[in-house]
Amino acid sequence: MKGVAPMARSPWRTVVALVVGAALVLAAGGAGPTQAQTPRTLTVAVGADIDTGDPAKSTGLATIAVLANIYDTLVHRDADLNLKPGLALSWRAVDPTTWEFKLRRGVKFHDGEPFNAQAVKFSFDRMLDPATHWPGAGSLRLIKTVTAAGDDTVRITTSEPWPLMPRFLGYYGMIVPPAYLKQNGDDALVRRPVGTGPYRFVSWVKDDHVELQANPDYWGGRPKIGRVIFRVIPTDAPRVAELLAGSAQLAPLLPPELFSALQTSSKTKLVVGKSLSVFFVIYNLVGIPKDKPLADPRVRQALNYAIDKKAILASVMHNVGAPVATFCTDVMAGCDTSVPPFPYDPNKARALLREAGYANGFDFSISGTSGTYPGDRDIVLAVADQLNRVGVRTKVDITEVGVQLKAVLARQLPENGWFTRFTDFFGISSIIPLRAFYSPGEWSQWRPGSDPFNQLVEAAQAAPDEAKLAQISKRLQLMYKDQAPAITLFGAPNANGLTRDLTWTPRPDLEIDVAGASWTR
Amino acid sequence: MSEYLVRRLAFSLTAMLGVITIVFALLHVTGDPAALLVTQDATRQDMERIRHAYGLDQPLSVQYARFVERVVRGDLGYSYRQDVPVTELIAGHLGATFELALASLAVAIVLGVALGMAAAVRRGSGIDAAAMTVALFGTSMPSFWLGLLLIIVFGVKLGWLPVSGYGGLDHLIMPAFVLGGFYAAQVSRLTRTSLLEVLDQDYIRTGRAKGLRARVVLFKHALRNAALPVLTVLGLSFGQMLGGAVVVESIFAWPGMGRLAVQAVLGRDFPVVQGAAITGAAVFLAVNLTVDLVYGWVDPRLRSAGQQA
């Protein structure tokens, strides 16, 4: 997802984190006073505040991460993204363009309003109404109508067959209370969210904290931790300091510079989750003339052989993360993990370059960012260094992300490569190729691109079931490696700091699910 | 005096128009808010819809004219990202910024003037050298560095103060010290220079010769006369502090204007950036105006000059 400005870290913060990482290691070594003895309240030190309490107003990562505790979706996904009953107990395709959901009975919103099929219809209609300006509407654009059939049945019709819809509804589509909104006005949820989720909203002081209280009547059982405070601390080093001081117990999504501080302290631990994000250097192939080096797939492959992903992971990412072969990670549906990544083979890289007629290398440039994605600047500099070693003279331009994305969307990126991170929160292997490499796609820089690849991407979207999706996905992965429209790097880290008395499982979709958290002592 | 005020006010309004024009131009040239608002799943239509909804598909001149017209009516618009009125966001952040700025100003005055006086009175001594070394550190130490050092020592190691956050007086101590300390360094150097100059004046010698006590000479005669340049710097500093201290606010998780503005810039939340710029400029100009008025009180010569003019 590109709508990540709330999580964007200003460039100097990386410098701060780097400098201070070392100091925190020292601080972690000593024994400071323990302020908290098994606190009843869980304080989560988050890097960004929620944008709004209304799920139909934002798709921001920081917002969804917190709101997922207040609202439920029809489909629930467990920590490995397996689909489980949520507000819907079961679902089935009645015909290729109609899904039927059987709803859970007896569920109430936090204000006592009963949850039913009308609430589902209301929530979807509101979300998809163009007047709402929900930024996620594009993902659910195939939904045509939502109708309530009785109190506990909902039918969703789609404009074309959409077998993978339940996976989308495991992330998007939080259900809101219609009567509450009618009574208090359509923007009532912005400041006072009311859902059916495991936690009830207590208070929100903008840019300071959000407080939640366990919902004793939760259909999934009362959460173990009664009170949770999400405290907004925009700089990463103080988030770790809060853990070391015992005044916060969970600091999600930390950058690599701070890992060692957590690992050396006797009070904290580093917990790494699976990732739905992949780092790429996407080649700028917009209208590329045939005589340019990057027009030749052998050159595009050669650059992949030139990158020692494990070395970058070790030096920049503290060994958190794993090389990615293509465009999907092991936690995404349909991703074939037997397809191997390009091995590090500089000789093969040079041989391919020679074969393509570039024995003396060529000039190459990459547009990178600093402080937007964890480790971004260091990764792109390491990539450039390794490319230089096989004779590809690489220049890096660090650009502010807003400026970079504007150029990308206008297909006017001045550089030959776009360093970025693509994330698929729905957990489906065919999504990133659709967003990043399918030629007609918004962000695609592969134009005119490859017809067979585009057709296969389209086929994957229409796959009638997940077995078929896996088949198509494998062919797509092989074609991707052959055509190499990008230098594929590794998964973005999902690294979290915890105090040792807390048990908590990070989710690949980065929702901060505190209902599953508990104290160990 | 009233003519002077009107002139100053007219100047202030022109300056503000300049500020908002520059902010408007820079923001619109450098980034596309739609690109940052949507997810990677967005289609062209989604983005067009968002641009249309916020009027971003209009010519820049039209957007600018609408914007200025709204500002004149006191309407700063709605945040793209948070969907609440910008005025509400600013009101919510101004209090914290004001609190921090006041505390920092107090630190700057107390620490800065004390150090500067000690250095001036004991000119050339060890105290002078020590005070000026402290001042040198204060100016040259980056505030993020000092802030994090304090956090590690007082927050993590000793556990005396909360690491970060907004709340009671204990939350205010470290950020006020870091922000105020930076300005205290400047103030102390200026106090020293200014005081040394005054202490060399004939009327001070006269005062001493009359047998006035050293304390009376220093506080009643010297300090008041040395205060004018210090006051100017304090006024400017206070204006800057009220604009929001981005670094200090970020490190100490202080929910002030600086953070609001930076987040808005990064997210290309145009209405919020513009609102923050306008507020910052207004506050800065207001503080400067106040300082000018205070001059008259401190230095009667200026007051009579104003009356003659």
C-alpha cells in the first residue's frame, strides 16, 4: 500500500535511530529500576496516530492496525492469514457472481445496538458510496450490490466472478452500527468509534493516545488484557526507550538500527513476524527503446545475479527477513515457495552482460527514499555498490517519497530504477504483479510490457479457486523470473519490540491484534 | 503609536499572504496528495475521483483563488487525511505547543540570563570560561542528541522522569530543558556581551563611585539597560518555539504544532500544511509586535521617540 504517509518516518529519524541504537544498547546493559510490576494495562508505543475512528474514511496502515481491535469484518483471518469465521459464520458462492454469507447471531455493537444483515448492508453501501471517499473502494470495486436476505443472511453480487472475495473481506469491510450513525450524524465514528470487536473505544487524544477497554461480551471470548493504551511516539528510539523503562510493553514495526538494543536487554525481546511486503528495484521500462540495455531481459536478469541479498540482509537488516524469489512471500495464498530466488553469482551477471553486448557495463540510476521504509536508504546504497562491482555504474538519487510517487504515476521517473516496497495486505500471490507489473496498472513501469505476462495476471485474478490460483501463480512466477521486470530483493521486516512479560503474535497484515496478547507473569 | 500599529499590521498581513502563497506553490509543485492517500489498489478513476473531490483537478489559479477566499472568511478547510476541520486540528495542538514554549522560554530566561550575568560579572575568570563553555555546548549540541541522552539517563537508567509523552509537569521537564537550553545558550552569550558593554558605561562608574551597592548597580542600572537586545532575541525565539519544535516534539512525543505540520507535509495534506503555516506566521508576527510594544516599557526613550514621531 502506498498510502503510508502516517507511517512515513522523516529522514533525520533514521540518523537519530542509528546514532542512538548504540547508546540504547549501553543503556539496556545496565539495570535500571523496574517501574512496573506486571502492569494490568498494556501500553503500545506506536509510531503514528490513527487518522480517524471511522473505518470508511481511511486505509492508512496505522489506522487499520488499531481499529481492527474495535471493529470486526465478516471474515476473520488468523495470524497465518487462514480464513476463519468472523461476523459471518460461513460463506459460499451461490453462483459465479453471488456470494452468500451466514451471519453470527446475538452479536451486539458496543453501544448495545444489535448486529444483523442490515448493518452489513449499511456498512458496505456507505463504504462504497463515492460520496464517502473511502480510499480503499478500488479494491472492492467488483462489488455490485449488497442485500440483506432476512436477519442473518447477506448476499453480495459482483460485476464479474470474484472467487477470491472472502480474502479481501478478511482485511477490508469493517462493520459499523447504522442506528448510531443515524442518531449522531454520519461523522460520529470519526471521533467515537463503535464496533463489535474485542475492545471498546474509551478515549482518543489526537497525536497522543487512544485508549481501549476489553469488551466482556465479545463473541470470541473476553480478551485477557483489560485495558490497552496506544501511545503515539513518532520517533523510534524513544519507543524502544519506553520498553526499556517499562512504561510501554509493545513497540511494533521497529527499524533495523534498533534491533540490537532489544536483543541485548534482559527486559526486552525482538519478535519477528511474517511479511506481506517485498522490496524491489523496479526497472523503468516505460516506452524503452530496443537499443537500451534494460530492454534486454538478459541484462535485467544479470542485475539480479549481481545482488548478494543475504549480505544486505546481514549488514543492513540484522538478518531479519528472507530473500524473495519473485513477487510473493510464503504467507500469500498461491505463492509457490519452491521457486528459488536468483542466486548471488557475479560471474554469471558479467557473462550475461557480455552476452547482451555490455561487457563494459553501462550507466544505471536508482530513485530511492530515505526514512520512508525501514532501512531504505542503506538498502539502495548497498544495491548500487554491488551493481558497480559487476561494472554497472550505478548512481542513487534519494528523493522525498511524495515527489517520487508523483513521477512514477506520471511515468516520468527520471531514473532507470525505482526502489520501493510493494505490500499486499490481502495475502494473495497475484496482487503484487497486478499492481506493480501488469502494464495497464497504475503503478506499472513496464509499458508496453509483455502480453503473455499481462494475460497470465488477468487469468490469476479470475482463478476459480485457490488450487487453480496456485497453478497460474507458479507459471507467473517463472515468467517473472525469465522476464525480470525488477531486481527482486527481500521481504520488508515485520520486527517488533516486546517486554519479556508479554506474549503477543505479530500479524503479517500488521494489524496490532491485542486480543490475543497476554502476560506471562 | 496607532499609526505605527496600523503600519505594522498591514506589514504583517502582507507577510502572511506571502507565506501562504509560497506554501501553496511549493506544495502543489512537489507532490500528488492522491498518490499518497490511496493504496496500490487504486485505479485511475479512484485517483481522479479523489482529485475531483478535493478540487485538485482545477487549474492552480482557481485553487489558489478559492483557497485565499476561504482563508479570508476564516475557513481553513478540512484535512484530506483525517476528515476534520483544520481549525479543530490546530486548536487541538496549539495548547501543547504553547505550554512547551512557555516552559522553554522560562528555561531560556532563567538559565540564559543567569549564565550570562555570572560570566559578565566575573569576566575572564573560571566562571566566565565555564559559563561560556556550557553555552557553546548548548548551541552546538543537536537537540535530538541532547534529548535522547536525557531520555537514556533520566528516563531509562534512573527512571526519574517519564521517557516521553504529554501529561503532568514531569513530562514537561526534559523537552523544556532541551528546547529552552538551546535558546538559553544564545541568550547567555548575548547577555554577557550586552552587559559587559553597559558595565563599561560612565553612569555605571558614577553609580559605583556614589557608593551604590554592587547588587543595585547590576540589577537596577546595568541589567535593565542590557536587556534590550536580549529581549529581541527572546521574542524571536518565543515566536519560533510557538511555530512548533519539530525535533523536540517528535522525540518526546509532544502533540504540538511542529508534529502536526511535518506529518501533514509528508502526507501532502495541503489544508493542514497551509493552516499550520498561516497559524505559525500569525503567531510569529503577533509575538514580534508584542516585543516591539514591550520595548517601550523597558526603554522609555523609545516610548517618547514614538510619541514624537
